[in-house]
Amino acid sequence: MTRTAPEVKKHPQSRRRPGKSLPDRKRQRRAAAAERQRTRRQAKKKRLKIRKQELQRSVVYQLYRTITHFFPDMFEYIREIEDYRDKSTYSLVEIIVACIAMFIFTAGSRNAFNNIREEGKFKKNYWKLFKLMPPHPDTVDDVMRVLPEEELEKLKVKLINSLMEKRSFHKYRFMDKYFVIAIDGTGVVSFKKQHCSRCLHSTSKGGKTTWFHNVLEAKLITANGFALSIATEWIENPEDEAYEKQDCERKAFIRLAEKLKRNFPRLAICVTADSLYPYQGFFDICYDYGWKCIVTFKDGCLPTIQEEVSELLSIISDNKRVEILFHGKTRIEGQYSWVTGLDYRGKILHWIECIETVYAENKDPEVKKFVHLTNIEPSFRTAVSISNTGRLRWKIENEGFNIQKNNGYELSHKYSRVSYLAMKNYYQCLQIGHMINQLLIYSTEFQKELKSHGKLTVKHLWLRLIGLMIWKKVDEKKLRYIDEEKVQIRFVT
């Protein structure tokens, strides 16, 4: 019996379903992916816009938190100032706070601040923040012309003492003990004609005379960017008195040092200054007041010291140190050397030098030399710290004068063209306003939010702050919440 193979059932031939071809389906998937990507971009852009608006609003509340946290008694300090006016529509505290606010909002001029003051909801929001009304800048100017200059200086000292009591800057002290105070002078205003009897003046080779007012500043500086005014002395000629020589920075330093010691008698200070200050009078003052000092030392200054250093460097071989740092692909090599025990007219000084070489990718090595004189004896452990602290002197020029002249504070603007006294008072209000803004800007919360928005600058953010004060509504409930909450403000390192 023969067997036959089982019959295999044949499946019907599969047919391609009608529809789009393979290239069409690929195009459809790509279009859908592109649409999803566009949707994500739009959603991200919307979230970024919302976050910017939140940041814009939060700056107002951060400003309020900064003032109430660091200076809760500021308005009371101002109320203690004697009001010299017979009759007034605005209180003295309203006048002075308005002048400080002009610099907090970086208006740049009295007219610009008045334009802001008259816009939209500014006055209502100003009242919510300060519980005061903003007077017309001309009313402010009338008071600035008669207010004794020492009153605002005293106010500034009280605010600095408030920061010291809170130990806000103790972590930035040099050698964990000394507050670094930079001393430097700067020009404030200049005139083609004599402004007042106390003007300084200089005549060019062509016979053109310029009249100007300069100021000498003592600023508390830190490595993370602070430059806070703690004492001010104007460089000015005697009033209605004959003089053989004009006032100068060195003469003004004697007065400034007396003021600094009087206002902060127990403060441990390390003074840093430029190459104008290595002279006997400066070192005498530092030793008499118990201050440490680090000053820039240039070739040709104090020849006897320079000769002694040259002789001792060839003998001493142990007083050297090399430190190498890396910033990304950039290599920074610092070669430190020092000479101790130099006798300069009965004062013991020490010489320290840093030769810094920067090796950047695809660039020739850049070599810089920094030389300082100090009354702090260097060692292998302290040499780098002493040299770096001496170099912090640049903070008073960059974070101090440069910002105050170019970033909306307009230090060189003639806020009062006629009155020299008013000019001094505006200057003090500028220093207080800049102090408040620094406490806000260098806070970790502010910097964190600022960096999260890419290329948004502080200057642009302040424009948005003014816009909010004019067109938006400040929430009083949030202000009351800030008053009740426990606040801890930290600064960037």
C-alpha cells in the first residue's frame, strides 16, 4: 500500500494593503517629529518667559528683603538727624530715602528719577516698599544744599556697623582676622570755570585751566566683589584762605585715617593701596593705629629699600615658593620670593614679589610682575595670601569707582551744579545706594536666578525692575510675609 504525502494547505497569497508608500510614511513621521520639537521649543520658551517674569517680580521682593534684613533700623537712624528746616511738606526721612532711592534704581540724574517718579504706579509701589512718599527731586536738592555733610557720613557708618554686628563679612577676612580696606582717590566732577573756593585746579601746557573736585575713599573690599564705602575724605583747598600748595591725596589720607580710626576704633584693618603710598608718613600712621598694610612697590620708589632687596636676594635662597593653578586649559604659574626684616627709618618692612606667567592655549605666555611692601612678615605658608591680598586693591577701582561711574550711578554727573555741599551729600547717598545694591546682587539667591537665564545682565534687570515699579502692582501680602519670615542671606564665594 503506497502512502501519499499529506496535502499541504496553501495560504492565500498576502496582499499589500492599500495606503501610502514607504517614503510617504517616513515623511509623515519626520513631520510629526518636527511638530513635536516645535511644540517643545514653544513650551520651553513660554516657561522661560514665565520664569523671567517671576524673576522680575522677585527682584522687588529681594530688594525689600535685603533692606529689612541688613538695615532694619535705617529709617530710625535717618529720623535721628536734626531737621534744619522751619516748614516742610515732606519729612527729612522722605527726602533722604528718596535721594538714596534715586541711586538704588540707578536713575542717573534727578530729571530721570523725576520722570520715573511721575509714571504709572511708581508712587503707590514706592509707598508699599518704604511707607514713604517720593518728593520732587528739586525738593530733595533744596535739603541737600543745607544738610551738614557729616550727617550722611554718620548714617553710612551706622549702616556699616550693622553689617559688622551681623558678621556679614567675617568669613572674607584676611588671615581670618583683618578686614581689607583699600585706599584710593578718584575724580568726581570737573568744570571749565572755578566752581567754588575749594576747587582744585590744574593748568595744561597750552595754558588751559581745569577746575575739579576729587575725593579719597576707604572701601571695604572682598575677593568675591564687594567694595563698600566706609569712610570718605574730600581733597579740597582751604576755604577763603591763602595756601602755598593745593591739597593732595597724601594730605587727605592723614584726615581719612583719623576718621577711620575714630569711627572704627576696634576694627582689625589691613590697608592696601597703590604705589603713591610707600612713604614714611603712611607707615607711621599704620604703625601708630595698629593697622597692617600691603602697598604696591614700583621700581624707583624708596631707592634704599630697593638696593637692600637687590643685595639680599642674591644671598637668600630659601624664601621662594611656586604655585601652579589651572583654569580650564589655562595654566597659571606664580613664582613668589620675599625678603624680610627691612629697616626703613625705624619701621620694619618686608618685600614680596610675584612673577605670574599665564599659559593659555594657542597664545604666547603672558608674564606679569606684582611687587608689594608690607608690615606682615611673609613665610612659605603666608606669602601667596599676602601677595593676593595686595592685588585686591584693584577692587576699589573696578567694582568701586568704575561701576559707580558707568553702570547707572553716574558718579561724575553734576547732581547739583551750584552747591558744593549738595554735591557731597549726593555722593554719600550714592555710596549708600550702591551698598544696598551690592548686598542684593552678590547674594546667592540673586546670582542663582540670574545665571539660570543665560545672558540676562544686571543692568538690563534693573531696567525691568523700574518697569515693574511703574506698570505692575507690588503685592503687599508678600511684603508682610517677608517681614514675618526668618531670613538668612548668603553671599557668593
